[in-house]
Amino acid sequence: MPALTHTLAVTWSPFVLVAGLLLIGQVAAGEGLFTLVGSWCARVPGGARASLVVTLLAVAAVTAVLNLDTAVVFMTPVALHAARQRSSDERAFLYGTVFMSNAASLLLVGSNLTNLLVVADRGGGGSDFAARTSLPWAACVVATVAVVLTWRWRALGAGTEADGAREPFRAGPGTAGAALAVAAMLLTRQPALWVLGVGLVVAAVDVAVRRRIELREALAVTNPLLLGALFVVATVVGWFARTSGFAAGALAHTDVAATAALAAVTTVVINNLPAASFYAAHAVAHPFALLVGLDVGPNLAVTGALSSLLWRRIAAREGATTSLATFSRVGVVVAVVAGAAATSLLRG
């Protein structure tokens, strides 16, 4: 029982946090925040290549601030909107979004559920975490942009100038909620309940006053059944790791590169959330290298993270075609280049 109680104590907060972030993101999207960003990205001077770079940087920022799953849900349509406004290469924008969402989830504690699972027992605030990860995060962002640009360089040469139409945007509770969520993740050690509270208030105001979303839609966005199922899996895996001794010391003596590589491969096999719960059950010599593997590693295959599964569903809804083979063929390069760059900049 002590092992189960401890596992529950360190596992619940990531899932509560992402529910709050998804609610905030839904309301912010209804205010036109993400569409505004997409239209601005499409109007950047310098052609489709410049537009892609700016779009991917916007994805990186949303990922860091509002969690990678939120970024995938709302920035995938934004990226496709930017590409279609220019009649440009959709594949670069589409795949670049999911690769960047994974790779850029290293900056803040709340940027990825795995970050919370791994650092739950380490103490320290969000600002300390960001100080340790800022340079590796920047390396991941630059590497991802470089790989996607190189992959689709010729195709991005075609395209037209975007029209000058402005998308409607009116700041409201969603925009304010996003700012409060950032503050909570930077200033508190346990931001989950704060962010969920903000998300519930923001959604309630939107449902009752602005009527942009309905309660049923809010439930669909948070998807409590899916989050609950992942919570159960992560809890069971964490409890097994703590009680069986199977994972004891698995990463206690590996170096930085081996830690990141082993974690990355594990995400493909059992998904990064259970993998985080599994490895965090015992001492890890290089916890931030572990996070590089857990955050960037899912670019190896669609099975690596919930974000990638969400991305495929949203792409289909938007009329875009995805390929598992293309994802892995390009994603392997992204994971290796970004992972190597990030681990080389880790301190300790």
C-alpha cells in the first residue's frame, strides 16, 4: 500500500494539469488567439520558408506555455491555415507541428506531463527547472526547424503571398487564463490544481456568459475517459516498478547519452507517460537526460506520445493525410539531431 499511495501522489498532478490547460486552450481558441497567430505567420515576408519558421516558433512557444497536447490540438489547424493561405507545402507545416510540439516540450515543468512525473520527487520550483532546460530546449527548437526546412526545402520554394485579411480576435478569459497558467507553472511547485481551477473558471465564464462553447464541448476537449485511462496505466506501471524491483537502478549508472537513448526507445514501446512513471520510480543518475529522451524521443514513432495520436485525429478532421512511415522516417532524424544537441548542453 505505501508504494501505491506514493505512486498515486506523484502521478495525479500531470493529468489534472493537462485538463486545465486544455480547457484554457479551448476558450483561447474561441477568442481567435490561435487563428490570429496562424494568419500572422502566413503574412510573414520572405515566402513560405520564412512562414514555416515563424509558424514552428509559434508552435514552440505555445507548447512551452500551454503544454504539448494543447499545442497539437490547436496549432495543427493553425499551421494548416498558414500553409493553405499561401498555397504552400502542407506537409512541412503539418509534420513540423507535431515534431516541434514534442521537441519543444522540455522548457517548463508543465510543458509535458512527463516533466511533472520525473521531477515530482526532486523539489525545486518551475523557474529552477526552466533554468536547467532553457539551453537544451533552444537547441531542440533550432534543430527541429533545421531538419524540417532541409526535408521540404524545394517544395517550400513554391507558393503565393498570403492575402491581407485580418482574423477577428478579442482578448477574454481564455487569454487571461493562459497568462495565469504561465505564472502558476513558473512560480509554484505544484501548479496542477491552480491551473485546473483557472481552467474551470475560464470555461464556466465562457459557457455562462459568452456562450462560445457548451459544457458538452468542454468535456469532449478534456476527454476525461482518455486521461483517466492513461492515469490508470501510468499508476500501474509506476506501482509495478516500485514493488517488483524490475526497474531498480535501470538508469542509475548510465551516462547522459545512454539515458536519453534508452528513454527514447522505451517511449515507442509503451508510450512516454508510462515510461516516465516507470523510470521515475527509482533513482536516475541524469534525470534531465531522461527528460530529453521522454520528450524528444516520441518523434521516433507515432506510438511515442498522446500528442502524436491527437495530431493524427486532428489532421484527418482538417482534411490532411498523414503517413506513419513518413512520420518515423523524418522523425528519427529530428529525434537524433535534437536529442544530441540537447544532451550536449545539459548541466549535470
